[in-house]
Amino acid sequence: MTNTSPVAPLTNPSINLAALNVPATVVVSNTTPVAPSIASGELKSLETARISWETTELAASNNRLYSILQQAYSFYLVMKQDSSKDVRKEKLAAMEAFIEERGYTNSFGSTTHDMTRVVKCVFGVDRRRVSAYSIALREALRQEVGATDLIVFLEQNGGVEQVRMGGTKPLSLTKRAELVKAEVCEAVISTVKFDALAVKANADWNDKQVVLVATYLPTGEFEINAVVKHEGAVKTALAAYYTLAKAKEREEAAALKKAAAEAEAKEKAEVKTEDKTAKQIAKTAEEITANEQLAIAAASFDAVFVTEAKAEPEFA
């Protein structure tokens, strides 16, 4: 006989802990993972601390280091390039005396660069640091960087370590383009309007830079051959503009430096000539004075001789 009694639906079993006299407190192991929100907050805090360190403590430390390097670099330039020989000698004597006092004399060879000697005086016995700083400053010297421009030179070329490892770090194409983009936008040479059929420009071109490929004609005009609307082409053109502008600046600076050196040399030559002329005039004046005094003395002697001769009795 089949049992047709309904089957009670299955439900989740339950246990009455209180009825079994079992404590209802559940102890959870302390190995439970930290909530993701807490860990994330910790990382964000560390990130904030790193940013603060980079922008304040590290930046301040680098600024202070660059300032010291700038002063050491200036000391060397004065010691080698000052117009006064006495000033140059004074700096050199001070450096040599300091080296002797600190016992660094045996640290140098006969070919050691004087820049390294100056850096050694400032940064002491850490050979690696002295070498790194000396290489960086000598690279600045090679590029004829002035003392006032040294910090900018180091910052623009990746810092001391970058200069030490491979010389100056060239600016990327993107960076060069960014540095002159605003300048180029503001400099309007001319306004050109093309046939809409030849250059199919639309609203998407508005306020966007493009590259014009042109040929210079003997008439002094530019013949436009193509219009290129491409971000990479514009960036390359701007970077080239930056490079050419910097090359022109270096040429102008070199020309000014050369002109200043020539003017200084000419001035020194004129001063030397004037001194020589003044000495010759003084010598001539002394000779004239001596001759005049000799003539006066001779005249006085003659006068005395004539007087005495007249005073002598004449014998018949």
C-alpha cells in the first residue's frame, strides 16, 4: 500500500544552543584578512607620505645640494677665469692650503683636474661622491655653463647622476614641443586661406595646429605644397623649432662671449699702451729735468769761473 502522506518540505536545520546549555559566544580566529578598505587606506597614506617627501624633503635636499655645487663651481671659475691675477692666485693658494690642512695631498695625481680638487675640499673623503660631482661640474664647464645657470643646467639634464652617467640628457621630442607650443601659437607670421576643395578642412580643424609643407621661391614667396593635420607631425615640427632656436641662442651667446673677450683684450692692450706711454713721458720728463738741472749747474759754474777770472789782477 502506497503511503500518500504529504512530505514536509526540507528546511535549514536549527540548533537551540540555549536548550543544550552551550554558550552562544562564537570565538573568531585572529587570522581573518584585513578588510580591503583598510589596506587600501594604508597604501594611500604611504603614497601621500611619498609625495610629501618628494615635494618637500627631497626637493629641499636637492636644492641645497645644487646650491653647494653652484658655490663650488663658482669658486673654480673665479680661481681660473677672474680678470685679476691676484684674485686667481689667492683662490689657488687658499685651495692648496686647505688640501694640506685636511691631509688630502696624497689623494691626487699629477693629472688630477682642479675641479676635482675643489669638490674634494667641499665633499671630503667619499671618493664616489667626489667623482660623480666632479664629472657633472666638468661637463657644465665643457658646455661653458655660467655659475648662475648651473642649477638650471642640472635640473634640465636629469640631475647630477644623469650627467655623470651619460652626459647631458636630451629633452624628449614631446617636452621640446611643449616648451615652444604657446610661443609659436602667439607668433602670427601671416594668414593664409586655401580653396575648400584643395584643403578639405572642417569644424574639427578649428584652433588645431597643422604643418604646412612649402617651397621657398626665388621671388621671396612660399609655395604651399601640402597641409598636414597630424598630431605627430605637428609635435615633430615644434620640437625642430625648439632645437633650432636653442642652437641660435648658443651661437649668439658664443658670439657675445667672443666679442666681450675681444673687447677685454683690446682694453687691456690699450691700458698697457697707455701705461707704457705714460712711463715714457715720465722718463722723458725726468731726462729733461735732469738736463735742465745740469744746464743750470753748468751755467752757475761758468758764472762763478767768469767772476773769479775778472777778480784776478792783471799783470803788465
